[in-house]
Amino acid sequence: MRKALKQYAQVSPYLVVGLALTLAFVLYPMAKGMYISFFHYNVIKPETSESAGLSNFKHVFTDPMIGTALRNSLLMAIVTVPGQWIAGIVLALLIQMKTVRLKVFWRLIYYVPVISSWIVVSYLFRFLFADGHEGMINYLLVDILHLIGEPIGWLQNTGTANLVVWLVSIWKGAGWVMVLYLAALQSIPRSLYEAAEIDGARPAAAFLNITLPLVRPLTAYVIINLVNGAIQAFIQVYAITQGGPMDSTQLLNTYLYKQAFQYFDFGYASAISVCLGVLIFALTYTQQRSIGRDRIEF
Amino acid sequence: MRITFKLTKGIVLIAFAAFILSACGSKNNNDASPSASGAPSPSAQASESASPSDSPSASASASPSDEPQVTVEFWHAYGEGEEKVLLEQVIPKFESVYPSIKIHATRMPTENLDQQVLTAVAGGTPPDIMRMDNTWVSNMAKQGALQEISGFPDAQAILDNSFKGTVDTNLYKGKYYGVPLDTNTRVAIYNQDLLAKAGATEAPKTIDELVDLARNIKKQGKFSGITIGGTNVWDFSAWFWTLGGQYTDPDYTKATGYLNSDASVKALDTIYGWYKEGLLAPPILGGQPGTWEGLRGDKGKAPSYMMITDGPWFFSLIGDADTKGKMLPAVMPAGPDGQSHSVIGGEDLVLFNGAKQPDAAWKFAQFMTSTEIQVLLAKQTGQIPTNKDAAQAPELKDVWYLQAYVDQLATAYTRTPSPNANKINDAIGAAFESVFRGKAKSKDALDKAASQIDGFLNE
């Protein structure tokens, strides 16, 4: 006991720094956001804010736009989480193959999107998928490959606009998944695969019965992070579609941003964000609990 | 292990409590600070005048000789050509009249500008004075961002000498929070070659004539006779109003019975009919090429839009060489009532709460609204004066494209002035867009928008 206390005294200066940062930049804004959600908040003169009771939260459940935004946020998770995960694993397996040379080069290439700025890649996709013959993709499909007769108004229709948003999300996130799995794959002893080979297992069987079970802790971590990221997605929609056409591609995050910074309705925006926080917590809670429980010993 | 866990929990809780308490403490400090904008804090006073006996207002108006320099932060979103006039002519003139005041002008990007302003004010670093889109003023005033101007010298005189429509944009709850700086509207701009191709020698006088021309030119290939830049209120209103549509009652208190009246439904249906007939250019739903590119041709592509509507900046930005004799400005064709009703735009000068140099900034506002500067800006940039004397100045006749705008202003309407203007305009635009995208019938879309807007107007 005394020893433990002494140890704490020794490390406390280091802990305090992290604690202070967390308090200042995570816990305080979180508490303040919850506080704001109960007010018709005036951001310039907070002292004049009127209490709103639960009316902001009531509005969340009656606003038809919330339904659209929730649908888009959930679709974002349903499409891009498996998309990034599968693309990432496939890339990792490909690079891991014995016959592939220049491993570092490929790793770098696929990791570049991850470290590029969201704004830059979003604008890049916006130009690629521009309407009319001016858009690169349209030019490619219509004028070079002659696959379609008329250029597609990618960003003018809900379905195709969402498709563009999903594509950029998957393209940008796959590299992150790949790097994590590359590290995990390297830690699996080769002997297991050799044994499987001797027993006549095909590569697919080896992957399903050896690789996947052994990287399960990592998979849980990756999935939680991807779900978290998908539900919290913001920049891709903000920069590519601005929620259009007709607000039909708004995500919960872009919609609450619009409420706060275009309509100056910070109370309502905070209420949405509190609900969003609860949603993410609920979606990842079961997986959170299992994290770190199952250690795999080789 | 369990004990140490409890211990960390305890530390976290204690630290959290301490933090909350200290946060409350700092909040109290913040509460005290707004009074500084009323009575300048010692530091602000020191920076304004070296001798503590001088009151701030005296320091700004005293003799220039031994006075310290003050710098006024001025935000604007002038275009490139306009900024050049501002920096090379207007500001040097001001600084030679008031040697003790320096104007530090910052050109802001127009995208997300309202958010940047809000962030700056909330963060306590607003500019002193800003040229602001006049549809924002009442909302910014409602947020508490702006200073009420009646206390400044000669404020009433500036308002009295400005056009009423532009003055009213500064109103919030019966008080004025800015002065009008410039105004504008949109007129029809025709590509003269395509106008001739459609079979006309001069601009059409009525909507029916325009529609005939649009049909003519459509027969000759991939041409569009009418270009509406989008379904938002800035692009769409002029057409909707000219065809007999209305947004609210004349006092801006109610939309039901106006936005969804039979006349409004008919106006919207008429324009939608043009769209289905293929007379409207792609920009109505965000298609390419854009309005200017389609009218003038772009990157080796021939012009395909016979007409667009736009403000005087179309001519001042492109320059006489590419517009005079090629692009024809004209009052929009008249609707059923024999007139056309375009949309009024414009900018106001506003002073911020928390401005460090409000008095010097006000001097700049007085200067910018003076007849001399208003005429100068009109001549050099095509901005239409809000100052009544300046609008009558004979020099304005030299600007060849300006007369159409002045004529158009006589029958132009303003967009619904309200602190909720953003929400109202979005609701109207969404209703129009839903019709053009085939998601709703005109009547249903306008009924829905009208009831939403009633709520925004009563808030």
C-alpha cells in the first residue's frame, strides 16, 4: 500500500499533465455542451441565454430532418465500415504475399490518403465527380469509354451524392486498416500456416481459421474506431455536397453544424450532439466491454 | 490494485470539482468584461490616448498634430477590382483627412463569412467595423454582436439621406445597427449575338416576348433562352415576383395566404413549365456550365445561354473590353402587372460590440457614406450609392451599364427582413427546389413552406 502510494507520488506529475489536457479539451467541452443543450443559447452574450428546459431535446425527436440525417449517418456506417475493413484487409494480405515486391512502397502508396488532409481529398473528389462533361469521371465514362450516353449529375441526386461521399470515406480509411493488419499479420507465427498447409488447408481456409481468429482483438478495436468515425463523419459531406441536394445528404454532424453556425441555434445543435454521443456510446458499448479481455497467447 | 483504482477515481473527481469551480470563477470574470465595451478598460484607454485626461471621443476628434495613431480594423468582402479601389483611392483619402487614424482593411472570403464573424465576436476579437451583407444585420444584432448606432454623431443624418429600403435592412426591434453602404439589384444581361440568333434586335419587354425568343433559339440547337441561377431566393425571387408571386404580407408578419396564394402557385407553375419545356438553362438545378460561362462561352466552348440575370459586378469585374457591345444590360421583362420586380441586395457598415476604436471606426463609416466617396465607388466599381445625393450625381451617367440597374431598383423588392432570414430563405428555396426535382406539387410545397415561415416570423 505504502509502496503504491509512493509510486503514485513519483508518477503524478506526468499524470497531471494528461489529466489537465483531458479536462480542458475533452471533459469540460463535453459538460459545457450538455449544459448548453438545455438553453436557447446565445453564444456572444451567454448571460442573456434563456432556459429551454427539455424543448431542444423534444425538437430532436420531432424534427423530420433528424430522420434524414440519422439515416445518412447510419448508412455511412453500414457502407463504409465493411468497405474500409474489407479493403484494408485485402490490401494487407496482398502486400503480405511472398511474391509481392517493394512492400514499403505499396504500404506508403496506400497510406498516403490516410495522412492527407480531409479538405484536400474532399475537394479532389468534388472535382472528379463534377457535373457535366467538365467532371473527370463523367469525361471518362462518356467521352473515353462511351459507357453512358449522358454525363451523370453526381452531386445533384441523393443516391449518387451519397455514393461519392462513401467512396471518399472508404478510399481514405482503407490505408489505416491495412497498416494495423499488416502489423498484426506479422505477429502470427509462420509455423501455424505451415502446419495448415501440411494438413492440406487452402489459403482461404487458413485465412478464416487461423488469421481471423488470431487478430480478433485488433478487429474489435478497428471496428469500434470505424463505427465511431463513420457516425462522426463531417468534412466529406461538408466539403463535397454541403448536405445537398435539398438537405438529403446531411449527416447528424453536418446538420448540427448548420444549426449552430448558420442558424446560430447552439442550444438545439448541442442537444443533437448529446443524442449523437449517446447513440455512439450505445453502438460501441458491447464491443468496448470485450476489448482487452481476450488476450491471445501464441 | 483496487485501492489504487479508487485513489485515481478520487483524484479525478477532486480535480474535476476544482476545475468546475475554477471555470465558474473565470466565468464571473467574463461576465464583468462586457462592461469594458461601454466604458473603455484602462488598457484600451491607454492605447487610445497617452494622456489619461483625454476622453476617448475627444482623442478621436482633437487636432491631429500631437495625437497618437489609432488603427481601425475593417473587414470587407469586396471583389478584387473593388478592393483595389478601396486600397489605392478610398483609404489613402481617408487617412489624409484623418492622419491619426489608420485603416487596416482585411478582405475576407465570402464562404462561411458569417461563421467567421460569429467566432470572432464570441472569441472577443471582432473587427471594429465591417461591410456586411444587409440580410445578416438583424440577426447579428439579435445575437448581440453589433452596436446600436443612434449614439454616434450625425447617425440620423446619414440614415435620413439614404434610401429607405436600404436603411430598413439595419433595423432590429426598432433600433438601427448599421448604416447602408451600397445597394444593388439584378437585371437581365443578354448575349447580343444569341439575342440576334433568336430573332430580336433589342431586349424583350415582356415575359411573353422572352419566352417566344427562348422557344426560337431552342429550335436552333443546344441553346437556352432563360437562365435562372438556382432555386434559392437570391436567384429565383425576381422571376417569382415578376410573375405575380409573393412571400409575405407587406409588413413581413405572415406567409400563409401570400406564399401559397393562387398567384404564387401560378407563378411557380409557370417557371416549372419552362423547365419541363426545356427553356431553362442547367444552372437552375446546379448544372454546368455556370451562368457566366454559359453566357460568354468558356475554355473554347461557344456561348449557349441567351440571357442571365446578375448584378453590376458582372460588368465591373469582366471589364468594358469584353462586355461593351457584346453583353446587353436591360431591365427584366415585365410580368402581368406591367412591371418586373428584381431582388434588392446590398451591404451595410456595422460596428461591433467590443470594437476597440468605435469612434474612429464611426468616422470611417461617415466617410464611406459621404457623397464624394459614394460617387467615387459607383464610378469605379459600379456599386449603386445608397446616399440619395450621390445617386443623383451626373457623373454616374458615365458608367454605361448603370442606368439599367437604377431603373430596375425603382420596382425591386427586398427579401424578408428578419433575424430568421437564413431559415426563411432556406425554407422558400427548399420549396422551390422540391418542385423542380419533381418531389412535390407547387401548392403542397408552398403550403408547407408558408406554415414553417409563419413560425419563423413569430419567433
